Amino acid sequence: MKIAIITLIAFALSLTLYSFANPNTDTYSLTIEVKNLRNAKRIVQFALYNKDGSIPDEDYENYYKILKGEIINGSSTITFKNIPSGKYAVNILHDENKNCKIDKGFVLPIEGIGFSNYQSIGLTNRPNFSKASFELKENKSISVKVIYM
């Protein structure tokens, strides 16, 4: 009888711990495509963000996940897999010298950059997480415009 009670308690405890350790979280894929790159030099860096205030991120220190894609016929496409549902934003860098950072001239970037939900970038249209963000609730594909200044 004592063994049966201990076994039952151990089973209940295991079940409880398992339910906390493995919440029923669905995950999705996010495919991102960029087109019309000005050349096929080096790579395209795709940074995914999941926190307010995380972009702009010139030194790429605040991203949630990051992938690099090769350039084929002026385009690059990657897929982030196993991403939990939530709010995300994307930052793209056409990294023409493969140093993994945004190179600038006097003030402006000399490499192509882009953000989800942005068609242009300027002094009155600076990137931020709230404007660049979107909800991920299912597998999704987006296109991001790369801007050369």
C-alpha cells in the first residue's frame, strides 16, 4: 500500500512538472524574401526581433535569431523555423563586405538595409519595433524591401 501511494505521488508530481516544462506552444515558420539587390556581393543578413525597443540595432546585439542567406539572381530567401507565436520585426542587411555590421559613410549606411513594413527610411521615418512589427500566428511569408541610400 505504501509503495502504491509513493508511486501515485511520484506520477502526479512528474505529470505536474512535465506540464510546466512543456507548455502547449505552437511554433511556426517565417519565410523572408528580398529582391532587387544591387549586386551579388557577399551575403544578406536576416535578423529577427521579438522585443519592443530592440530596433534600430546597428551593432546587431538585440536580435532574437539571425540567419545569413546567399544571393542568387539578385534575391535572397531564408526561413526561420520553430518560432513561437508572437510579435516580431525583421531587419535586413545586404552585407557587401561580410563584416556583420551596418557600414556607414558620413551618417548614412553605405550598404542596403531594410525593415519589415518599411518601404522607405528617412529622418521622419526612422525604424522602430512597433512600426516594423507583425503578428506571427501561422506559417508566414513576407517580402522586405532593401533600401540603398
